[in-house]
Amino acid sequence: MYETFDHTADVGIRARAADLASLFRDAAQGLFALIAEPVAAAPSARRVELEVRGERADLLLFDWLSELLYLSERDRSILCDFAVELIEGGLRGRATAVPMEQARDALLREVKAITYHGLRVERAGAEWIAEFIVDV
Amino acid sequence: MGKQAYQGPLERVGECVWRIPKSYKRGMRVDGLIFASERLIEQIRHDQAPEQVANVAFLPGIQRASLAMPDIHWGYGFTIGGVCATDPEQGGVISPGGVGYDINCGVRLVRTNLSRGEVAPVLERLVDALYRRVPAGVGRGGAYRFDAKELRRLMAEGARYLVGRGLASETDLEHTEARGCLAGAEPDLVSERAVARGAEQCGTLGSGNHFLEIQVVDEVCDDTAARALGLTRDQVCVMIHSGSRGLGYQVCDDALRDLRGVPARHGIELPDAQLACAPIESKEGRRYLGAMAAAGNFAWCNRQLLMTQTREVFAALFGRSASDLGMSLVYDVAHNIAKNEPHTIEGRERRVWVHRKGATRAFPPGHPEIPADYKAVGQPVLIPGDMGRASWVLVGQPGSMEQTFGTTCHGAGRAMSRTAALRASAGRRIDEELRALGVVARAQSWRGLAEEQPAAYKDVDEVVDVVHRAGLSRKVARMRPIGVIKG
């Protein structure tokens, strides 16, 4: 699950999950919920696969989200249906890409970047929490 | 991390100046100074912006003070509305966060010879035509295509490149800060990823607080300066606010990645990772500056092409050429940039890198960088307010050189977070409210309008009043919006 939190100029996202892979998945959902309303992917929609390397959980989250943002803007597509698997030295992620042309009515706003300000990934009791602020 | 009020010291040291003493935090090298009225400083205390002013004071080589304008609000790393000058001879650093992701985000103002009365009958059609023509919002590609080689030339030469393509004139260059080209641009340092993000976006508005507005000169405060700038009461103008689009965002992102671990390697202690920096003379510092200048030049081309499209829409609708409609550029200013400038510090002229993160250059009359026709009145400063109330045209004053490294505010500054603005708009029609104020607005999404509603911003009149009283810049004309295009 994810929620937004107040930031004067931009938007903060807080994700919570039982494990790290789910946390990264939910953070990606939170990010794309800022860019577009939920979109339905056709069965023929393109799947995207990527690997992100990194040891530190907060920087791994940063790089994962930044990579998704880059792919979305480069290919002018909305990403959804995320799946994340932790692998040795990083993560492997998958997402479905819906062309923005097919989701024009769902588009909300551009996210310029993920910022390092207030970035955190922590374990709190039985759950993992991630917080990040995006520049919009 | 949520929105928390600032609990630290704020000492009044002048009519419009508040100090955060460097004793507030171990590691601050200079004081923080915030320009604000009593009322504004109360708003400013409501979030972490003053804390960020204090954090910037940690940067090596910082001169005089970590400065903030009255429109400051909580940003990431640097506050929005922050100014910091660093001296390379004193170990000064360059910090990409002090420029921001939207490198050379800025504003340009285009005058027309049309009056409000001539535009009013066709306003709705004009706004619709602009909204159809000018790409705004997420996922909209531009009408202009540049191949990889052309893009590299565009980034190297800035707006001058467009003169050769018949998309800009010498007069446009004359009235653009730095003549639309930052020296030292190195397009080869702009990554393929950045080019891929920005390739189709030159000539697009973007979203968030970017806009294109049709405005009317509502009030003239300084007849001489207004005459020099070609502005008269009741005249219709167009204000454009945009930056370097995905290309600039990626340049900043790449630089921050490049800087991972660099501050620690140089023994630089930082209170916020987003303040990541490198000595100006380091390889990382030089790399960023070359790429930043290239992205800045891309931004000037972007605003130039936004203006070109605006001119074409006006010409088609009024059945007269843009030059016949008097559509010439008043000025174009950058408000997210780092520039190498000479400033007198402790009685000696030194070249420093002035980071302006949501702050506008405001050089006084006579400064060599001001175009000849404005030299007597000072550099034009364009201050977008909000889409319901007003924007301002100011001119730079000598006080800016003495106090703020030739800098003034850049806008109204947000008073309300985006989520709070959305909550406050539940059950309301912002477009209808704007219409009641005499403003025709078009936007990609109702949320965009809600987040940018007038109440989300501080009162720009009050912000401008502070910089006017502080002698940083002087009021010339107040502009009232009548048509708004938002992403």
C-alpha cells in the first residue's frame, strides 16, 4: 500500500509492505498513480523487464523508480502491473507499458524526478516503510 | 517525513531581513538571511524552508550568507527561492540541487499592440487555439524535430541556433538573458538518456506550475521604465513559464548519480543528500557545469519555440502577421541556474558561482549585461504570480548587487501543498471560479488546475512589495491574467 504526504512544492509518497520486494512494487504504483489514473492494460500490451543493481536499499529504490520514470518518458508510456523480485546484488522488475496515446484521458501530471531529500527505506517492526519526494 | 514547522531561530536584522545565525547548527559556514515581511515570515515558518536555508550554509566556499527570497518554500535540498554564491578560490562547490531538476526553468514576456478590448471578443477562441497548438501536459511531443546532430548544435549555441533556422531573430536574442546561450556548454556531456527524454520536447510546456498566460497590463507603477520596456496600461501580453523539460531533469539526475560518494571523498559534511556537490574545479564539477549549460541552452530554445507557436496562433486568429501585431520579446529570464559572475565581496571583485534556485537575476541600471534599450532602467525581472490574481514586471536595482548577488524573487511561492490544494478543491470547479474572475483556463486535468489554484500561492503583491522595499528590484507593471493554458 502507499499514500501521499504533504510537501509544499512537490509530493511525498510513503509505501508500506511486509517485505522489501512488495515495498518496491508498491512504491512504483504510488509513483505512477501521480502520473495517471489507473489504466487497463490490453492483453497484448508490451511487458518491460529491467534489472537494477545496488546494495543500499534506499539507493536501490531510488534507482528502480528513476529507471521506471525514464522508460515511461522515453517510450511515452504509462507503466502498471509491477512485479519485483530481489536478486543477488539488486532487483529484477517487470511492468506493463500502456502507450500514453491510449491513456490520454487518464493522464494527470509529469513527474520530473525522484529526489534524495527525505529518501528512506526502513524496517519498522513487522513491516518495511519507504518514503520519497518527487519533483513535479 | 511530513510537513513540520521550523523551530529554529529567526532574528529580525532589518525591515525586511531575518537572520538564522551560523551558530544555529554546527557546520554552518555563514548566516542564513531571509528577505520577508512580518506576515510572510510567519508563513515561511510553517514548513522546513528555513531549515533548508541553514543547510545550504554548510556548502564549502559559500560567500556572505545563504540567502532566501520572500517567495521561499520547502523544496528538496535547497529551498525554492534560495541563492548561494560560491568562490572557486576558496574551495567553492557547485551543487546541482542548487539549480534544480528543471535547469533554466524561466519566464519570458511577449508584448503585443493589442488592447484588452480588442482581445476580449475572441478570448475564448484564442485560448482554445493556443491550447490546441502549444503542447502542454504529460506525454505531449512537440511540433519540432531535431536529429541528434542538430540537438547537439542547439545545446551548444542556444537560441542563436534557431536564428539560423528562421525560428528566432537577433532582437529575440538581444532580449534574452545571456543572449540565450550559456558559455561552456558541452553537449557531449549530456547523456544519451537525457537526449532521449528531451528529443521531442523542445517547444513543449510541460506540467506542474508551467503555464502560458494571456495577460493585461493592469497597473503601471513606473512610467519611465514601462515606456522603455514597451508596456502601457491595458495592453495585452503573453507570459510563458517553462524550462529544459526531460532533458534538463535527466542532466540533473545524472549529475547527482555522478556525485554519489564525492562529497565524502572531499571531506564535505552535508546535512541533506540532495545538497550533493563537488568542488567547482573537480572533474565532477566541470562535467556538471558543461552539461548544465547545454541543458540551459536547450531551455532557452524551448521557450523561444513556445513563443514562436504563440505568435503563429495570434497571427492566424487576428489575420495579421506577428510583427504587425507588435509581438516582440520584452525579456526572458532564467530562475533555476548557476552562473559565473563578478561580484564585489569584501571590497574586492571576485568571480563566484551564483546558484539561483527559484530566484531571478536582477541587475541594476547600467550593468553591462543589460540590453542597450533597457540599460537606463535596469534588467527586466518577470515574476509570475498565480493564475487568478497577478504577475509582475520589475527592474533590477543597485540593492541587489549589495545584498543578494544581483538577485530577486521568482514568483509568489507556494503557500499550500499540492495535496492540501486538492483537498481544498473538493466539490469545486476551479475553472468556473477562474471564469468568474475573468480568466479563461484550459488544462490537461482538473487536478492540475486544482493544485495550481490561486489560493495555493502566497499573495504575489506582498512578495513583490518586499523586494521593492528591500531595494532588490523595483515595481514597473502589474499584469492580470485573462487566459491560461496549463499542462
